[in-house]
Amino acid sequence: MLIDCKQSPTANWIEDVRAKYPTERLVDEALTRKMRNRNTEPYYPQNRNEVAERLTKFLARRLPSSDFTISDVRTLAGGSSKEQFAFTVSYGDADRAPERYVIRLQPGESIVETHRLREFQAMRAVDQIMPVPRARWIDSTGDELGQPALILDFADGVARPPANGPFTPRLGLGAHYRGLLAPQFLQHFAALAAFDWSGADMSAFDAPAVGSTEGVIAAINGWARVWEEDAVEEYPLMRFAEQWLRQSVPPIDHVSIVHGDFRAGNFLFKPDDGRITAILDWEMAHLGDRHEDIAFLLNPMFAEKSEEGQQLAGGFMPQAELLAEYERLSGLPVDPIRLRYYQVFTGWRSAIISIASATRCALGQKTHQDIRVGWISNAAPLWLRQIHQGLALEMS
Amino acid sequence: MAPDIGLRIQSILRSIREVIIPALPQTERLAADQAQLIIGNLLIIIDQHELIFHYALTELAEFSGLLRDLSHEIGDDSGEDDNGQNDMLLARAQSLLELHLPAYREIDDLVRATRGATDRLIRSTAEHNDSVVRRRLAKLLMDQSARQIERERAWTAASGFDPDRNSIPPLAHLLRA
């Protein structure tokens, strides 16, 4: 296995990369923290007793009474990035029912290195317009909870239909659940793009101005920096794509909250009636162009075939139908030129995650599930194919 | 090739040691025993996987040498009528043994170096003034990338991520003979 200079970066190396790729303030903070912690011991999952002990101290400083107990701490499966535990808080006051929460802890390194305050603010901003677990408390430095962490309300539901058989990345919604989930999904997806976030506390984000390209350049810098910090080998197509993205940035026509990973598998639903109970995984949320979320959803990796063999974008419906419905629900146009740009952008961004960061954090044994982050690297050829197809179209 | 086989095995070992075994109930002795055997086998594979061709070639050298020496010693007295089969075997073995088989690490280091050199070249061409040259460079890169992506799709096909798996040629068809 490769051990290179990035595995034990000097302070100068870190500062040089920061200076070369100026990006949003808190993106910079999260990435710098990652690099300063890189040359440390492997990360070991926290045990449940430690988690309960830290939570007790943390909540004692925040709840009105210290007369409470924490119980039923359980490790949650799913999610490739954060270590998650569900737990119950029971109160001495017999009139107050026990409450179930989830803590999302940042491991040593993640496939996406993000800032807990951004995730916290994004979830708070949108939980009035769609089902999102209420973000209750935050420890953005990890001083109290051992690692930077969020505490959220527990949401009931499943991320994929119950199924038997070997693991497969395909969700296999099937006709029944597809019929129930597609209209709800589209409604939330469109609502996010149209949402007026200006009244929310989004101070952890650097908002781009309408008509500008600075926000997109800052995002390209952020991802190019991740590539520089994490890649274990060069990939000429990635460099070429970065150059094209910088040269071709479309000005932003409407500033939306962009989720960054809005797709089937990142929401929970009730298996009995198919009601979506929670849109999850807001850690990549940022202020930007809605076409980024649309382009990401349209990657063939998330597509499924209908029972009649028709290709369904996002696993839900034919692409043309999905885009038309999105325009109707959001009241915002889908611009094919911007969409093509963001298909290259999201392919490039996702390839950085799956080629560079997934390999890097497994190499340093920095996560609680190296085997899962390594598994994600198997998706890299699909993202590279998306980049290649997009660039080929532009060059033809 | 990232992650490489060694890194994949390292991650499997962590998962078994730090997640699966601690979660096994004390009463599940057979499962615990099998988990330890999986660890043992993986540790062997970590040692072996980069050297499998060298090991096979060493064996080929040893056994073809022994066959040649025994045949020479016994001469025509063996009583075994092999119709020249042994000579043919020895000739095939000799042709393989004459090949230079580089160490996996040697190849991997060179791949990394050529990737890096190509990347630096691409960086430098961003500012190239001649648009015709830029277009020709782009075409060369895009053609090679298409082959690279197809090979990587085949390399990872078993993961099930690729919805278009049936369109991928068999991996062996995409590799150097």
C-alpha cells in the first residue's frame, strides 16, 4: 500500500494548498482540520458506554434539569460518512415522555469532510418546508462529545424496501413504492430549490450573488483542494475536467439551498403507507445552483428500470417527465446548458469523493467503517463516465 | 488502481476485528472460530497476492529443472514412452522462464509516475496558445480516458453499481495478454 507525503503533511504543505484553493470559510475550516489531524492514530469506533457518558455530561449543561437518564444506545447502520448512534432520554418528571434522538459523530476523516455547523443550519432552515429531523444540539468542535457532532430527533422509517438476498447498491423500489414515493420526492426536491432561505440563519455559508460566478469558482476550488489533499494517484481526465469547469462556469440565475446528495436512499419512509418521514444527509448542503442537485439525481447510477423496461431517472420516472414536473412544482426553469455543465461538475465532484477521499480515509484507517468507504470507490467509473460523456458532448 | 487489493483486505480485516467479532455473542463459538479463520486466511492473502506470478514461476523453474535433470539421468532407460511430451513441456517452460517478470511494486510505481507526469503535462497545456494543438491533446486524452473508464467498469463490475453491466466486455478482453 502507498504511504505518501500527504499522509503526514507539514504545516507548510497544508498552508500552500489552502492558499492555492481559496474557498468558503467553513469549508476551509473543515478541510484544514482534516489535514492537521491526518498524521494521527487510526480512528476506532466509540463504544456505547463512552457515548452515553459524554452525552450525559453534554445534555446536563443544556436540559432544564439534570434529572434524566440515557438508555438504549444503539449503533445505526447506513450512512457512509458519519458514525451514528440512537439513544433515549428518560426524564425524572413522570409527565414527560421519553425522547429518542440520534447523534451524528464525525470520525477521524470522512469521504466528505464537512462542517457540522453548516449541516445544523441547513437542517434548521428547511425543516419548516419538508420532513427533516429537528436538529437539536451541536458540538461543532468536538470539545464535549469527543468528535464534532450533531444531535437530531430520531426519525422512524426505512431507507429501502425490505428485501432478502445479498447486498446490492440498487434500491429496487418496485412499482408499489415508486408510485407512493415519486410524487412526494419530487415535491420536496422542487420545494428546496424554490425555498426563500433569506430569513434563515445561514451564517455558516458564503452566499453567492445572483448573476455571479464566484460561488461556483469557490466550490470548484474546494473540491480541487480535496483532490490535492486526498488523491493517491493522478487521473488526467480529472485535471482536464477541472480546467473545463473553470473555463465554462455559468453565472448563477437563482440562489437555492443545494442539498448535494438528494436521491432515493437518502430519505426515510414508512413501509406500510410509503409516507416520507425524513430527508436525510444534509452535510453537503450549500448555497448554489439548483441544477447541481438535478444533475446529480440524473446520474444513471440512481436510475432504475420500470417493469416495462423503461429507464426511470432517479428510480422514479422518465427524465423528461421528471424535469417537467420539477419545473411545474418549483416554478423555476431547467436550463439544458446549465444542466449539462452540472452533469460534468457532479461527476467530477463525486469522482473526487469515490477515487480520492474514499481511498485516503481507508488508507489512514480514519473511519469507523473503512470497508464501506472503500466500497464506494467501486462507483468511480460511473462518475468518470458521466464526466467523459459530458465533455465529449461539449467538444463535438 | 485505487484502492488496491492490499488496502481492500486491510479494510475487511478491520471490519471483522473491530465490528463483527465484538458483536458476536459469547455462545456463538462456531461463528467466532470461523471469523478468526477468515482473518488468518486474509493475512496469508496479503502476503501472497502481489507475488503469485513470481511464486508460480519459481515453481515452474524448480519442477522443469527437476524434470530435465531426471530425464537426463535416466536417459532412454525410463521405459516411459512420452512421445516427446516432456521435451515439449520443457520448451514451453523455458520460454516463460526467459521472460522478465517485473515485481508488482515496480509496475505500480511506474504507473503512478507516468500518471503524475501526464497530469503535469495537462496542467501546462491549459495555457497553450495554439487552439489546434489544444484540441489534438484533448482528443488524445479523451480517447485514452474512454478505454480507461471501460476497463475500470469491468474491474469493478461485480460491485453491482453499474446499471449497464451487460454492456461491459469481459475484463480479460480489456487487459494486455
